[in-house]
Amino acid sequence: MITDKKIGIYMDHSIAHLIEFSKESFETKTISIETIESTFTHEEKEDSLDRGERLMHNKEKQQQSEYYKKIAGSIKNYDFVLLFGPTTAKNELANLIKDNHHFEKIKVVVTHSDKMTENQMHAFVADYFQKADKTVIK
């Protein structure tokens, strides 16, 4: 039996927590495999703003794009991706993935969640994929 590789990504515009879901011989586990942070910090925003609002927006957009590309590069080897979090960052990443043919075989689901602790993120991913597995079996 071939199992799909699954990952949940809790994200906002500044940080993404990548949580791999694994189900091996009746044991379910989630493993946080990586954290990716945006390089556009508050200090950088103020520095760019001092030189002009237009420069700040361009720099922010460029660094946000790099942030999304890093995350997208991390999910290429997965079959199923769950994007969740409290901001619109998950939708922005989903749109980027949808427009790229390299991700056409990856199933991407986007859902809203409140702010969470790391334990809550792991539980959310495990619960989502366990329920998804049960629905597929029926």
C-alpha cells in the first residue's frame, strides 16, 4: 500500500511552520520539520519607509515573494498540503502554487484557523489528516 506524503503548514506573513504527517503501522505522528521566516522585519520596514513608501512596498513585495518561494520549494515532494493560519498569507501561497505547473499533482487545501501554539498546530494537522483518511476509506 502506497501512502501519500502529507504536510500541514501553519503560516502568517512572517513565519511558516511546516508539519509533516506520518501514519506508520497504526501509529500517527506529526513531526515539525522546518520553520521558514520572512526576511522583511519591522526594522527593515522602518528603514525602507524612511527612504520612501514606494521603496518600502517594493522591497516588502520582493521579500514576501522570496518567502513564498522558499515554502513552495519545501512542499514539492508532498502529495497533500494543508495550508492554515490566521492571515491571508495561506491564500496568497495557494494562488502562487495554483499558477505553477510543478504543483499540479499536489492536492492543496486552505483553511482558516486562529493563532495556535506548536502543540495545537500538531494536533490540528493530525486531526485533519486522520479525518481525511477516514472519509477516503468510506
